[in-house]
Amino acid sequence: MSLRHALLALLEAGPMTGYELAKQFDQSADRVWHAPHPQIYTELRKLEGEGLVAADEQPRGTKAVKRAYRLNPDGERELRRWVSELEAPQQVRDAAYLKATYFEYAEPATVRRHFERHRAHHEEQLQRWERHVAQLQARETELLQRRLAHASESDHEAIVAYKVHVYQGMAERARTEIEWAERGLDLVDKLTS
Amino acid sequence: MSLRHALLALLEAGPMTGYELAKQFDQSADRVWHAPHPQIYTELRKLEGEGLVAADEQPRGTKAVKRAYRLNPDGERELRRWVSELEAPQQVRDAAYLKATYFEYAEPATVRRHFERHRAHHEEQLQRWERHVAQLQARETELLQRRLAHASESDHEAIVAYKVHVYQGMAERARTEIEWAERGLDLVDKLTS
DNA sequence: TACTGCATGTAATCGGTTACATGATTGC
DNA sequence: GCAATCATGTAACCGATTACATGCAGTA
């Protein structure tokens, strides 16, 4: 149940609407956690019901309303509690690796396509992560600037450093996957020769 | 929806009961996919209803029955179809990395404990994967022997090679995580000095 | 006799996905 | 006027988790 904490963490930077939060999950590189918008809107309502966030309603046209959410003191406490709490290691559930375990059932050409797609996907991801790391280091991302603006100067280094560390980790992961796919392609060659 | 395919793949080696299948998911290194036993039993019943597997019932004591499942021709076809089909890349959802993004909220000692636990977990995993790779290469695992026994001799090399490649990939992943945790520990030192 | 491991389930709940629906605002 | 994007939801469904329940078999 980390979606709520991802939301609390994003709101710590400042008030945001459900739509803006969904964008952070969908489009930006800030997606160590993914969530579709219906889940975000429902979770925000739940967090509001539990008093962890509050909503400022503004009229939008004649019938609709826009709801900007902000952290409550309880929400901030919950965020801090969660960060300190140890995570139970996650269970592995990887469809691509599961499938690769049984590649002998597929044609070599098909196996090649699998590995090529795996490589292409992670090359794309790698570029995203690297670009994001560069932006964080230059303190260019909007979210980071909002966080730094209301944090004590002495914390700035750590705030930036931990984020950089995470996205460098994601980049390293992508490189590991690219190498795995390349060794896979070599293996297909070896098996068909 | 890969649980069903994991089950079909395991049954390809030969008939098994729900309990034996659950053990493969729980205890053995064969867990690129994790599933708890209630999910396995229900999925097996569903697969039976769809005619992809069949169950042989044997009495167990006076009231209970043991059900050994085996692949039907339809199940085998579905397994082959799935292996050839391209996977959509999976969405990232990583609680440990999400939390690490906000480590500035925690005490340095707590952050150290997080990284140490991360490293310890993946060191354990690494040993599992390496042991499993060695067993596969020696063709020692029971499941592999059952598969090889009813496969054509000319396919043996590929059957072993793809499994080895997957578990070597898992080992590589574990090494990447260990290094990430170690760089994390260095970072805490640097930030607190 | 009691404990452990073998063995099979049901039920409640929850998190996540997909399809569908509606309206507002901005720019061509 | 129309399309694209902004913005907010509901509902149905499905996969995964957790708690609970039951009975068999071997052994200390």
C-alpha cells in the first residue's frame, strides 16, 4: 500500500490537484511508482476522509469543481513514519523473465524479437533516468525546487543526493537489463549456429 | 495474468498436485513468479474448468482427496502461444526505491539500516540464484530432469541454456542491488561527515 | 499424545486495471 | 465549430493477500 505514501510525498512539495498528481505518475520520470488516474482520485478521497490531506475546492465552469489537495499535519507525520519504517522485501513477479525461462518453445526469430524489444525498452528507460538525474543535479525540476524552497538550507544537499541516488540506481538497473538482453541475443546465435 | 502460464509451464514437466506447485513457487529458487497457495488452488480449478488441465483424484484418508493435475493438449497449445507472444513492458512499482527517494526525512542511522537490510536481502538472493544456476548446469534439479526426460535430445541444450540465462540474469540483478545499497551507505557517510 | 509437515480449500478484503462518462478551457 | 488537452469521476472486474478452517500421516 505505497500509493498513499507516494501521494503524500508528492504533496509535501506543495498543493496539487489529482490531475497534476496523475501527471507525475504517468508522464514524468518521477515514476518509481506507477498508478492510473482512477486509483489516484479514489485514494485522494480516502486520504481526505482519514484527515491526512485536505482539499481546496475552486469552481470550474458552472457545474464542475477543481480540487487542490494539500498535506495535513497528520499526513506529514504519516509520511515521516513510513520513511523510517523498514520495508518487507518485495516478492518477485517478472513476466518477461518467466517467459524467457521457456524460450525453447518459441522460434529463434521470435526469441530474438523478445530480447530486442527488452533491450529497446530499457535503452529508452535508461535515457529517461539519465536525463532525470542531470535535471536533479542541476536542481531544475519544478517539484524539487518547490521542496527546496520550504526546506532548511542545510537539508538541501541530502534532499538532492537521495533522489539522485535513486534515479542513478534505476539507470544502473536499466543497464543491467540491456546487458542481459544482449547476452540473450548472443545465446540465440550460439544455439542456432 | 501470468500465474496461469507459470502453472502450465510447471505442469509441462509432468503431473503435480496443487501443494507441489505451491512449493515450487514458495521454497525453490524457481520463483521468478511468486504466488500464495490459495491463489494457486483457485487458478488450478479455473484452468480445469477451461479444459487446459485435467485432475486425477486419489482418495486421501476417509474424507479427503488428493488432486494431481496434468496438462491437456489445449493447455500445451496455450503455453506455446504465450511464450511466443510479446510481453508489454511492466510498470515500475518499487516500494524500497520510492522510500529511498525521501530518506532525508529519516535519521542517518535509520537510513543505514534500510540500506544494510537491502544489501543483506539481495546477498541472500544472490546465493540462491547462483546455487540454482549451478544445479541447472549440472542438470541436477528434479523439474529439469523430468522435462529433459520427455524432450528430444536435440532440444536439451536450449532448454538448459535459457533457464541458466534467466537465473544468471536474476543473479546479475541481485549484484546491481547490492552495489546500489553499498553506494547508499557511502552516501550516508558522506552526508553525515 | 502432541507436534510437525502434508494437503486442500473458503471467504473477506484490497489494490490495480479497464471501460465508460461528463464537462471545461484553449487555440486553430 | 472542432479538436486537443485539462479535469474529475463511476463501475465492473480481476488478481493478490490474509485470515480462517479442516483433515491426513509420520514420528518423537
